[in-house]
Amino acid sequence: MKFAIVVNVSRQNALDLARKLAGWLAERNVGYIFETLSAEKLQTDNSAPIEELSKYCDAFISLGGDGTLLFTSHYAATKPVIGVNVGYLGFLTEFTQAEMFTAVEHVLSNSYTIHTRSQLEATVSIENEIQHLRALNDVAIEKGAYPRIPTFIIKLDGELLSSYRADGIIIATSTGSTAYSMSAGGPIIAPKSSVFVITPICPHMLTVRPIVISDDKIIEVSVDAPDGFFPLNCDGNLRKMLLPKEIITVKKSTEVINLVANENRDYCEILRTKLLWGREHNFGQ
């Protein structure tokens, strides 16, 4: 068994935890290799580019927040991913720092369970080549620096859903429903629900609301505007500036992400803890 380790190098506590993890693995003669940037910060030569880690390793360990786990998952292919939270909110990262070694032991002994998460696949032309972009959380098309309010045309399985005048459109998985979509007013959807949610960003009509659809639908989005360029983001990463009338197709990906599950907590507990549900607030005291 060999682990690939990806660290949020902007957090000192993540780097400190990585050093402890490396020492713990070395003591047990367990193989590991760091992603290149992580290795540079930790001043070790035991590294490989993140694009190649899945060739050499059997499982991944992400030390950071949800952003680090998203970044890691894009390169983990079908390998199990242990998400250790050293960030703030942490919906995706299943384990605390104190639980890290126990999680690794479970993977080593093959006594772990997996949360399988669906992904989105966005098809778009980039540099005259058709590319298939994947996202675990969401695909978003935004107005960016465009000075006016564009119209976003959305079709489901070839039929017109609506034309939204808005600052953007978010298409999210159930996993991504607690990310950008939630901040834009979208609903929280339980993981493994076979649905997507389409959430408009700052719509310019009071009647426009997020819509939940079956994840077997094929979604087509284009921007109706006389000019301009519109950012296409996958999991918060800019992938292309779309032209007016250019069509992007979004559907369920055939590739899934395998997150190592924490058996000591459930999704309802995560919501209560992360969103502070059920807690009393003494305002002004």
C-alpha cells in the first residue's frame, strides 16, 4: 500500500500535520509520496506531479479544507481519498486531525467504507478541440466583467426550460449543494440523491427560483448577449471564457469520486455542526 499526500501549503498547521503523517508512515514502513508543491514546501525529494500520483499510489490523503479535497479528487481517479480537515467549514473532509491516523489504519487494514460521489461532466470546445471537464461540486457560468445583465438560456434534454436574466447560473451535484449553490440561495440536498440543482445567481426576476432535476437529464446552457466573454468555472476553477451563443453541455459523469467515510458521524450531524443548527444565540448580550 502506498499513499499519495496532497497538502494545503498555505496553512502551517497542514504542513505540520504532513510532517507528523510522514513520520508515522515511515515508522510503519508504509510507502508514501507527496504532490510536487507539497514536497517543495516540506523540503523533501519524495514527490511526483499530481497528474502522475494515481499511477504510483493506492490511496490519497488530502490535508486541508474542502478546496484541497476537491483539487485532490480531480486526480485521484477511482482511488479512495481520505479527507482530513485543517480548514474551517469542511463539508467534504470527513476526518478531524485527531482522527487522521485511525482513518489511515482502517485503509491499511481494508476495514473502511466508501462514500461514492457523482460528478458533473461539462462538454465544451477549447482551442478547436472538444474537451470533457469534470466537477465534483458544480459547474458555473457567470457574467464576469460583462457590464450589462446577460440572459442565460437553459435547455433540458433539448427542450427549453427558461431564459434567465441573472449574474450567472450554477449547476450543482448533491455534494455541491452545500457549496456555491447554497450561498446563492439553492437548497441543501442529501448526498447520493440522484438529482442536480440549477441555481441562478442574483436573478433579475422575483419569480426565478432554483430548480431540482433528475441527474439523467442533459443540460445545455448558452449566454444570449451581443458581445462579451463569460467565465466557465468547474469547482471554482476557471476553465474557459465562453462567447455569446456558445453552448456548453452538462450531464452526469461516468466517473465517480470515492471518499473514505467516517463511521463516527452522519450527514445530519454534519449539517448541525457546520451550519450551527439548533444552537441558541444571545444577540446583543
